[in-house]
Amino acid sequence: LELKRMSVAREQRGRGVARALAQQVLALARARGHRTVELSTSVVQEPAQRLYEGLGFRRYKAVSPSLLARLLRFQILHYRCELPPPS
């Protein structure tokens, strides 16, 4: 399962909304028999990286999408969370 474009309104950030949404995605994926959830974020999205890593996601790839991005050291980070089978 791929989690795409999760965003929380600026005025709602810091209240646990993103964590709750991501936890629901993980629970739904597990309940439906998915073994992994994958997502990507950018290197500048440090709060998102901390959130995902705190939920058990592990970075497995970093890609610079262009020559300019490589020169600027901009990367897209790819994460994966392995899910236990449903009980």
C-alpha cells in the first residue's frame, strides 16, 4: 500500500492529527492484509521524517530527481513500514 500526500493544515499541526491519520492508514493496511506501507517525502520535511520513523517506517532509498536537485543536495526519501500479519 502506498501512502500519498498526507498534509495537515498549518494551524492544526502539532496536535497529533498526522500521527492519528498515519496510524489509521497502518491499521487499515494491516487489516486488509497488506504486508508493507510505503511513502516518500523530501529531505526538507524533517518533522515528517521524524513522524514516519517514530511510527516504524525505515528509509530504504534517497533519490535526487534532477541534476539541479543533486547540486542543491535535495533528495526525495523513500520509506517503508513492514506490517505484522493480522491476528
